[in-house]
Amino acid sequence: MLITVIIPTFNDEANLRVTLRQLAFYSDVELIVVDAGSTDQTVEVARRFTPYVFVTLGSCADQMNFGALHATGDILLFLRADSFLMPGALEEIQRRMINDGAVGGAFDLNIDSPRRLCRWVSRITNQPARALKLPGGDQGIFVWRQVFEVLGGFPKMPIMEDVAFACRLRRAGRVTFIHRGLISSDRRANATRVLKTALLNWWLTMLYFLRVPPRQLRRMHDGWRVAGQVPRARTDPIPSPRRSLQERPSE
């Protein structure tokens, strides 16, 4: 069964090489990279690993929808450029989708850092995500391609497109979560930054459900990021992780 991995990028050359290298070993994986006009070597790096590299202007939702439009796989996996799959993760996706009858799902958030605060933030992020069936984009959302098409893909929004899609997905059927399988780069290992990022995400999600317009949420996001130096703007280059995925044992 073919899985299409769709990666939206913007100035992500630092970690993209590691992400694509470990995916290129799979014969049953179709790699699609959709770039938003990077000014670094992101596109050149991507073309070393896959012929399916596109450049399109727009939001992250536009990038992911564009990639899905060109996908031929039975399952779509939307992956961040600084997230790395552990051995057996793709096989577990197939098992959950086929044997357990899930329409889609995601991984638990696991930040590549030994800091206690990072582990604590991961834990309190995963618990409500599982309880509410609302995974975020950093968690590697996967879905049957036909279900994705029926749901209309990611809503065209400047922010919170992952939460909006997750709301649609949980109404379509069973949403599953995989405990181990995805590692997020240690770019957020600074204790102060990881906490600020988590608070920002929780606050914006709450405001979204209170029907604050997404454009206003985007302005709040950008303003808080600049004032509080919260990382992970799509224009921020991300340092390479300390260790490659292949050096980590599977669980």
C-alpha cells in the first residue's frame, strides 16, 4: 500500500535533508515537497531525494492541499520538515488504518530534548489532543486520501488549518493516535521557548473555538512571536538536530 508523505517547506534546508534521507529508503513511499518560495537551498535539497518538488505561494494549507492534489498514495501523511519518523512508524500507520478501521490519525508529540519541561509540555499537549481527537500539525496527521478529498482538504486559512481539519476528521470516523513514531527536532529545547510556544498554541486554539477570526489570530500569533521571541515562524531557519534518526533505537 502506497503512502504519500507531503512536506510543506519554507527555508527548511537544515533538517529537510535528514527527514527525506530516512524516508527515501522506503519503496512504498511517495515523497512530495511543496515549497513556499524559500530563499535558502530547500528546493535543491528536496530534488536530491524526490522528483516531486513543487513551488507555490500561499499558506501552509495551500501547500498541503497542492501536494495532496498530486498524490497517488492510498494514505496521505502530512509531515513537518523538522519531524523525523522512527523505524516501524509507517507500518504502524497502515496497521491502524487497515486493521483498526481508522479514517485518520496522528502521532503523539515527542520533542527531541532531555529537558523535563519539554517532556512535560509533550505530555500535556498529547493528553487533550487524544481526549478531544484534535491533533496539531506538528503531530504528523495522516488520513485516507479518499477521506481527505471528501472532507475538502485543509481549509484555506492563515492559521489553525490543522485544528479546523481535525474537527472535520473526527466527525468522519475513528481517529487514532500512535504513541511512539515521530520525533520533533530539538529546535524547541530551550525551556523558556518551549513553554511560550505551548502557551501560544493553547491560547490561540481556545480563541479559535471562541470564533475569533483566523486573520486576527494570525496577527496575534505574529505579534506574540516577535514580542516573546517564540520560535517556529515559517521563515526561521532551524538548526540541525544533535543526532540523526538512525541513531535512535525504536520503541
